[in-house]
Amino acid sequence: MSIEVANESGVAVDEQALVRVARHVLDRLGVSPLAELSLLLVDVEQMEKLHVRWMDEPGPTDVLAFPMDELDLRGSRGVGHGHGSGSEEPDETGPAVLGDVVLCPEVAERQGAEAGHGTAAELELLCTHGVLHLLGYDHGDPDEHAEMFGLQGELLSSWKAAQG
């Protein structure tokens, strides 16, 4: 599984921790090991531009997700997508590129302080949230919200347990 990080935020971030949490989420959800993911960290100004352009909402946000290959794993956790079921074509290898998760460390710092768990934990939460969006999860209505945030909580709990 290829997870690339580009830190254009000007803020020092533990990039490998973000890679590890993203890999944990993808592994737990049974995403093909051939999948690719990009994590981009940007400053407040760039995040605001992206938020206005793509969401038509003012101000910076904490995380944006830009899916590439269509993939929807809702309701199919733990399945080895792209291999092993015998029903797919022999050369099917799963999604090539999941997409981009864009994070803003400065917004995460503020939110982490408000939540009382710090910047690193907030970035892990936001990374998990962004990856779930790439995999087809959303929180536009109450049922979707409950499903996505419940799964996000489970994944973060298992991540923290795995860290000791």
C-alpha cells in the first residue's frame, strides 16, 4: 500500500504517524494492499482556497477528501476487496488510487486544544475521517452520521490500543 505525504503547511508534523494511522484504517477496512493514497498538509490560506472552491463555504476547514477511483466500503468491513472472492475478473486488482486527504495542521492545532487531546491526536482523527470519506462514508443525514462517526470511533480506539 502506497501512502504519500506532502507537507506544504510550514508546520512540523509527524508525517509517519499519519501514514501509520491511514494504513491502520485501510487495513482494518480490508482495502486492497495495491491501493494508493495521498496525504497533503496545507496552511490556512491554501485550505481556505480549497474550501471555497470545492465546497463553496467560507473560511478554512480541517480536512477535505478528494476521491479518485470510485470505492464504497460501507457495510463491507473486513472484506479483502479486489481479490479472493472468486467472482471478479482474474486481472482485477482493486482500486489504483483512492484519492487525496488534505489536512490543515493549524486548524487541527486549534481544534485539538479545544477538545483537550492535542494536535497529533486531532490530526489522527482528521486523517481517519478523510480516509473514510474516500471510502464512501458521509455524514449528511443522521443515519450516515451515526454510521461514519461510530466507525471512526472504533478505528481510533483500535489504533490507540495498537499503539499501547
